[in-house]
Amino acid sequence: MPKPTKSKVVPLRPTDPVPVSSRPEPGQRTQKAIQKAAERQIDRTQPIKVTMEFQPDGPPIIGCPHNDADGFMVHLRETFGGSSNDFAWRQLGLIRTAGNATDTEELNAALAFVGGLQPNDEIEAALAVQMLGTHEASVRLLGTAMKSGHIDSIERYVNMATKMHRTFAAQVEAMKRYRSNGVQTIRVQHQTVTVESGGQAIVGDVHTGGVGRGA
């Protein structure tokens, strides 16, 4: 008797044709959630997208996906918070390396990550690219740990992933500190000043009534 084969579930991409007739309509709560999501999406900034064509020899060619090349460069520079075309192209190449992007969709996903952080200058852009690399590395390490069948290998990869998680958290804090220019918030607590007749001023919280210590 032949051994049954397991069916492989292929993830459906948004660009793939959806067989509408074979799928049920969304429920009322789902429709409501879709409507709210659509309203929020209107106010979100559209991330930049690129094309990536692979060559038999040499690095892939990254280009503009529409016919407005000048507008594309403005959008690209703004994504990295600067005014230099050279810096923007360099960061784009680093994103492809840090994000381990092997196709156009993966590269655009990495660009959306950096664009979502909205860098205001080159320092923030560099930190955003580093955060992308740290995030990708940590998740890949966890995936490798789950596939490993030896306890020592699992522990090693999980420990490495944990270090990446801590690094990512430190990068987030570094971004916050840099954006605040190192300004610290000082909280001033108001104190009550009470002067009794013929007595001394009392500074602090005044409590009346009750029994004192040792009474």
C-alpha cells in the first residue's frame, strides 16, 4: 500500500488571484475590522518601493518601479532622512545585505521597516538599518534553534538570539535618546507649607489627626 503524502500549504500572496467563489464572505465583525483598518490606512505614509532585476553575472539591478525617476529619488532620500543620493543608494544596498533580501518583495519589506521608523537624518537612518539587521538575525537564529534536534545546539542558538534581542532593545533606546537630544525630564513635586500661629513653618505633607508614635 503506498504511503500517503502530506499536502503542502502554499501561502497566498496579496497579488495572487483569489478564488472568490470558493471562499465564504467575511463575517460582520470581520467586515467592521476591515473598514476600520481601511480608514487608518488612508493616513499612513506609503513606503517607497523598488524593483530588483537579477543578472547572470554581477549584482542585481535596483531601480524605480514607475516613470517618475526624480520623484523616486526624492522619496528615496526622504526614506533615509537625508539629501544625498549617494548615501541613500548606499543604505539601500546595506538594507539588501542586512535583510538578506533575495527578491523584490523581501527588499521592499525591509524598506518598509526602515521607512516606518522615519529617520530624520543620516545617524537615525544608519541606526534604523542596524535595527533591521538585528531583527532579522534574531528571528533567523530562533528559527534555526527550533529546527535543531540537539539540546546543545538549541541552547547555543537561543542564547545568540537573546543577545540580538537585547541589542535590538538597546538600539530602540539609543534612537529615543538621540531623538530627544539627551534631554531629561525633571519632575517637580509641590510641597505644602503651613505656618502655625506663634510656631515654625512646616514643609512637606501635613497629616492631622490620629495617634503619634509612642503615644
